[in-house]
Amino acid sequence: MRITKITHSEAPIASRISNAVIDFSRMTVSVVAVHTDAVVDGEPVVGYGFHSNGRYAQTGILATRVLPRVEEAPAEAITDPATGIIDPVAVHRVAMANEKPGGHGDRAVAVGTLDMAVWDAAAKAAGLPLFRLLHRRFGTTPEPETAVWVYAAGGYYHPDKPLDGLRAEIGGYLETGYRDVKIKIGGAPLAEDMRRIETVLELLPEGSRLAVDANGRFDLATALEYARALSDYDLMWYEEPVDPLDYRAHAVLAEEYAGPLATGENLFSAADVRNLRRYGGLRPHRDVLQMDPSLSYGVAEYDAMLRDLALGGWSPRNCCPHGGNQINLALAAAYGFGGCESYPQVFEPFGGFAENTPITDGRVALPEAPGIGIELKPALHSMLRERL
Ligand SMILES: O=C([O-])CC(=O)C(=O)O
Ligand SMILES: [Mg+2]
């Protein structure tokens, strides 16, 4: 199996929503296709990748550094000799040649995007759904999970959507089969945020939970003020209260706030995760880690994160990746994560999962089609085919 070409493009993912720190009016996303000479059922194998919302398209880094390295690599350097199929871990190594440690940011997004496409191609060539391929390579349990807990992330600030719009949005998630939901905080004064929280809590039936996400907006004093107010509610978690790299502030908050804290979506390397484990004071029996492979160099780096976390008593059950991607769902099933984020109504056509896997009682089944399952999201698949 050989890579014949790699194409990439930028897709819009803009919308009028905002969280506490950014609006999404100019948001873009990189999309990548890895074309190969492998043929399955008469069709050439093409793997697709994209990255999660929140980071902009990475055209320059892909075009000038990451993709040329892979395109110029000899086939033997990126192929599994046992199967003749592309080895995504080897591709990751080649893509990272001549890159110094530290400074993980946009480069991690570029490599993570390519990584998704390579895993999609490798799984299609192997004739396996990605979660089964990942489980064979990395799994520590006898079998992968075949369904995963997911929660509906939304509740953004929207100029035309005060409390009525929020009610309608959350009601829609519950009707679709989600049990648990997440909304934004930190983009309005505390009293207004509390009204938003109470509005959603009034809607939630017994057994449903609400998480809140401040997107790293607060300084420690404000984060503590919110923590005191949030302590009145039994929240699913309080997410990214402070800057993601301020480990000491996390440690102080973890002493003060008894409920679960969540963070990690803006940690893009195993080295950053090690620092969180060492200095963040988070509690493995309670807190939630949300690193997202498409933003952080992909699956091999995620595996390194998990191996480091295990040293501090953290298990895959603590992980619930940001991003609402199908690859994250596959990883969640392969490793046995606690769950996976979902964006059922935002960030179309990237949000949500396969059309043939409805959400049932807050869980979604893994599709058995080979690859990530992008073909089972027809709007996404046709957009990727058109651009790539
Ligand atoms: O608003 C965003 O950037 C996305 C986010 O934090 C999340 O899904 O947790
Ligand atoms: Mg978040």
C-alpha cells in the first residue's frame, strides 16, 4: 500500500456563536485526504481527516512541513511490514522529523489532522472499523466497547438566543436521546450565568446532568468566586475554569471546589499532560481529562499521554475527549474512556456521529463500517469529497 498523494484544503465552520473567550465568526478548519493505491471493493482507499473546532486551519504548516515529509518518505519507512498497510504511528514519526520539543500549538493541530486521515485509510485498507483496529493495537481490555456515553455540548452565547433559545436547544438534545448536556459560562456576568444554569436545570429530568465550560477565561479569584456559586448545584463538571497551562491555579481550585473539574482540551502534548498530572492537583477519583487527539498530534501522542497519566493513578475512564469527532468516539471505545463529547447542533457538518447510530439513553453505538465512519455522515463526506 502506497500513499499516492495527499490533498488538503480549508473549510468554513463559522457561526454566530461565542464562548467566554472567542466568537466563531471567522473559524476555519483544515481538511486532509490521504489517497492511496490500495483498492477495496473496487474503490481506491482514501482516508479523511479534519480537526476539532476552536483552532484555525493549518494550511501553512501542512503545506510546507508536515505533508512534504510524508510524501517524500520511502514507502518502507511508513508501511507495516507484517501487513503491507500504512502504519500511522510511523507516519506520525516521519511527520515530526526535524521538529524541536516544546511549543505545542498549531503544529500539533496540523499533525493531528493528517493523523486522522492516515488512521482512516489504514482501517479501511484493513477492512476494520477504526475502533477495532485501535483496540488491536492499543487496547488493554479483552474487547472494545461497542457503545459509548456521550453528552451534548452547546449552550453557546448567541446574540439572538437568550433564555428561550437556550431552552429550545437543550430540549432538542433531550429529545434526540442525550441525557447529559453542557453549556458555556464566563461570557456574561455571574448572575446572568446563574440564570442560564437554572434555566437548564429546570428542564433536565431526574438523572440528567449539566456541565459548565468557562473556556479558560477566569483568573483564579474569579474562578473561585464561580466555584462558590456553582457549589450550590450538583454539576457534572466545571470545565476549564482557568488558563489551561496554569497548573498551580488548578491545584488551588481542586482544594476549594468539591465537585468534578474538567480540563485538557488545550493541552497538546504528552509533556503538557505530564505537567498537569504533576502540578495540577487534580483528583483521579473525580476529575475529567479532555485532551483531543486531532488537536494534539493524533493517536500516538494520545497513547503517550495515557501511559504518563497511568503513573499518577489515572485511568482511561477519566478521559472524555473534547471535539465531538468520530475518531474520538473510536478511541473511547478502543481504550474504554469514560465518554466522548458530541456537538449535535453546532459545528455542522462536523458535529454529531453516524446517521445510522442514534443516541439512545445518552449512549451511541460504534458503526461497524471500515474506517472512522465519515461515509456514514453524508453531508460531511460529500463536503470532503468536493474539497479534496
Ligand atoms: O467552545 C469551544 O471552543 C469548544 C469547547 O470548549 C468544548 O467543546 O468544550
Ligand atoms: Mg471546553
